Amino acid sequence: MKKFRRILLAVDESPCTDKIVNYTKDLIANEEVSIALLTVIPPTSPSTYGADPLLGQQPILVPEITEIQQNTAEQYVAKVANEFQSIAEVFTYTRIGNIKEEILLLASEWSADLIVMGTNGRSGFDHFISGSVSESVIRKANVPVLVVPINCS
């Protein structure tokens, strides 16, 4: 069986992420691996507050919102990194963009040989409308993807 040495762990700020972290810790016990922790912030939508399109005013983007989201995400990833203190190399990444695209991009850039992520188990119409990040990553990844079900409702 192949030993995975570079594991990309996609996390978000949901309480269910603990399940993914614990599963990954069990998976890599007593192994020499490098971990990359990634969280992705969707781009902030422009606000139409105070903008009147009839007067030709454009929606505005408040840079402070993006900055606050970025800082919060960085603090969160640093906290998750502390869970992997026994690992020799832990890298943290916070990116702004499309979640599935950023996971695939970092997996390629970092030369990951395994992606670990969660799925919320959407089905039916909800899945049809919103799609599944994990399903999209599985379809386009060049490395194995381990999907941990995290139904925490």
C-alpha cells in the first residue's frame, strides 16, 4: 500500500472540521508526513448599500470585510495547525477564491499526494442546486481524495 507523505487537508470554520482533523491525525499516526492546511474564503460580493444604479452609481466593495475574513481564517488555520504539533512539517494556507479550484490548485502547487476533506452529505434538490465541492474535487484531482462524512447537524 502506498504511503502518503504530503497530505493536503481542506478545512473550514465549522465545528464539524474537528472530525476531519481527528480522522487525519489517526490516519498519520507514527508516520513521517507533511501536512498542508488550507482554508478558502469565497470572494466578498460588492455591496449595493448606498449605490443607486439609476444614478449610475456602482456597487462598492468594502476591503475591510475581506481583510477581517482573511485575518479570522488565518487565526483559525493556525489553531488547527496546533493539533498537528507532533508532525515535523505543517504548512498553512489561506486563500480567497473558488473553494474547489483553490483546493485543486494548491494540491498541484504543493505536490500533495493525498487530499483529505469533508462532505456535508447534501442530496436531492439541495445537491442539484449547490453542487458538491468534494464531488468536484474528486472528479478533477490528480491524486487520491479521502472524503470524510461530517454530518454534524
